[in-house]
Amino acid sequence: MRSPLSYLWAAPWSAVGLIASPFFRWRRFERGVLVCEGAGWPGRLGWRYRAITFGHVVLSVDALDEATLRHELVHVAQYEKWGPLFVPLYLLASARAALGGGHHYRDNHFEHAAGLPALRGAALPGDQSRRGKKLG
């Protein structure tokens, strides 16, 4: 069970997810997190990822499978640890990866901590060999 303080610490970013949540067809609570699924509009805007997490809100363009949900729940735990600092830290990790010659997404240590390398069958940014949606 998540502590009330973890919800409060992540609340600024959860608010971002809550603002976007009405634009998804299905919403459900699972494991203390609001999961919003089913939205075609992100793709029309150039969005290339399958899911993204904001605090305690997971937004997904389609129905999440268990592996992707587990991945996103690790990001929820990262928000619980870092609170409002998480997104700036994530962006810094992306910049560090890119400046070090790696990929801003695949080599981001927050993605590695969330088990990105273990997920199979999902296309990653810059990976033209797969046709699936990318994970966020």
C-alpha cells in the first residue's frame, strides 16, 4: 500500500496526468495508480511512445499489457522517491546519455531501472527494426 505522503510528494506531476486523463477512453485504478488507456490523438500529434507516467497517473495510447504496466509502475516509484524533482532529473539523465554518445531514451538510467532492456517486442526510439509502439 502506498503511503499518503508518497501521493503528496508526487502530486505536482500527478496533476499533469489528471489534466490529460479525460482525453483517454478508459480509466481504472490499479495498484494505487490511475491507469488511462485508449487515445488515438497522441499519434496524430507526433507522439511516438506507447505510455508515459506522470506521478500516480499512467497514460497509454492502448490497453497496457502486464510487462508494460510493471515498467510504468517502476516510474511511479521513481516519482514517489524524487517527487517534483523527477522530471528535471529524468531530462538531465537523457541529456547525460546523449552527450555521452548514447541514446537519450534507451540509455537513460531511469529507463534501465524500470527494466526497459528486459521488455521485448516494443520498438524503441530510433529502432526501425520493430513495428510496435515505444514505451515511455
